[in-house]
Amino acid sequence: MVIENKNVKLEKQNIKLLSREGEKMKKIYSLILIFGLVLIGFINEVSADEINTNDIINNNGITITENEFNNLINLGFTENEILNMTLTEFNENKDLIGNVVSTSDKYYKVITNYDEYNNIVSTTSEEISEYVYNNHNLMFGEISPLSVDGYSETNYKKMRSQIILLTYGYRYKMTVEWKNIPSTRSYDIIGIGIDTNVYVSSDVIFQQNYCYSNGSCSSSNVSAIKKTTTGGAALFKLPTSSSITSMDSYIYFMVDKTSSSTTLNTMYAYGDYSHAIENTSSSNTSYYSISKGGLNLYSSIINSYDAVPVTKAEWTGTW
């Protein structure tokens, strides 16, 4: 009986020891579990606050949040323009609250006929539908022989004029997108004409973007800016690389009422673009004007450029 009692005591002591060890292990497991949950929560917090999967990095290395991206879209910038936006332009626009109140899109097919000596014989432009524009898959100018000596080149471009309402006024914007890359790339002109009831109240901002066959992209704001009482424009040189696969340019500026006491019920932005169909000069900035009729090229250069109608954005309201 004594031996049995000892065994019973030993068993009880062992059970108590095991119980104590079990409690210790439970506490350790609980601490590990709590630490793990805290760590996961910290990681999730960092992910939510610092690693936003909706952020994008554009071609200039600028991180753009979803909110900033939406702000830029609401200012009339296209996705391609945002992807190639410079840091200066991004900082000036990312926090602005705006709304596009008028957009006018036009699509054009331009045919230029040349003689055997590369001299221009004639140029014709034709407005086409969005469907025809989007389903024409040319990369470079469509060049074909004529029935007589010489050749013809056909190019396609999209023109967009916009009026954008900001918290402190109105912005006019003009964008030109090439469907195919023209073979002649010299000094082109882009501009927006205005009515006499408004004036250009800010700097005239210009930029062109272009991408290469290897997937890289570049941008340039080098231009000769013209700012007058009847509009704003820019003369600029198209890139000449043979590996360019896409190309677009845009211009914009703020306008204000000529008379603060006058109530405006309509506004018009007259967007226009003139493409050089032969080699031209950077000095041509002196030989054109911009107004509500669009670009007015003087006789000394008019035959060196194609001609398309003005793309007019119209706003109706109370200002």
C-alpha cells in the first residue's frame, strides 16, 4: 500500500508538472499568435498607406495617385498625355479641380500630291468619321504613285478642342493626334483662336509627345509661342527619327472676361493646326496670326502647309 501511495503521489506530481509546462507553452503560443497578428496588421497598414496598387509611374518617373490621375482626366488630359507629362506640368495641374464642359472632335484625311521633283502640286483635306479614322491602320504616310509622274501622300489626324471649367476660370485646350506618321516633318503650327469677349489670361502651354518602336517615349515643349489679343499658338519642330510610331501635341491657356461686368452666355474655342508639307523654317512664327478664324498663314508660307477647317468647342451657360 505504501508503494502504491508513492506511485500515486509521483503520478500526481508529474501531472502537475506537465500541466505547468502546458500552461507555459500556451502562453508562448499566445504571444507568438499576438505578435504575428500585430505584424500582419502593420504590413497591411503599410500596404494600404504607402503601396497603393492604383498608383502609376509615368514615362518621366512621376508617381501619380489615382486621385491625381482623375484630376488630370477631368482637366481634359488624355491618358497618353498624362503618361508623358513633365514634373513641372504635373505639379501645376495635379491638385486642380476641373470639369470639361465642351469637347469637339474632328477627323481628317489629307492628301498631298507631289511632282517627280518633290514639288507640291495640290493638297486636299476631307473630314472623315471616327470609325474610318480608328480603323485605318497605317503607321507611316500612305504614299502611292500617280497616273502621271509624281506621287501622292495621305495622312490622317484627329483634332480636339475643349473648354474646361476650373474653380477660378475657364481653360481652352487643343490636341492633335496623328493616326500615321507623316513623311515630311518640319515646323508645324498649333493654335486656339478666341472671341473678343475674352482674353488669354495665362501663359500659353505647349507640349508634344512621341514614342518609338522600342516602346520608349519622349516629350518636348520647345516651341515659339505666340500670345495675342485674339488667341494663342505655337510653332514647333516635329521629331524626325525613322523609328517613331506615335505622335501628338497639345496647347492650352486660361481665358478671362474682357469686361468683368459683362455676363457671358456663350464661349468658343477655335482650335486649328497647320502641318508643313515641305521643309519650312523656324522663322515662320512671323508669318501667321491666330484668331476665331483659326490660323491665318501669310502668302509667303501658305503653300507650304496643308489646310483643315477649324475645330470649334462651344460652351453655353452663365459666367
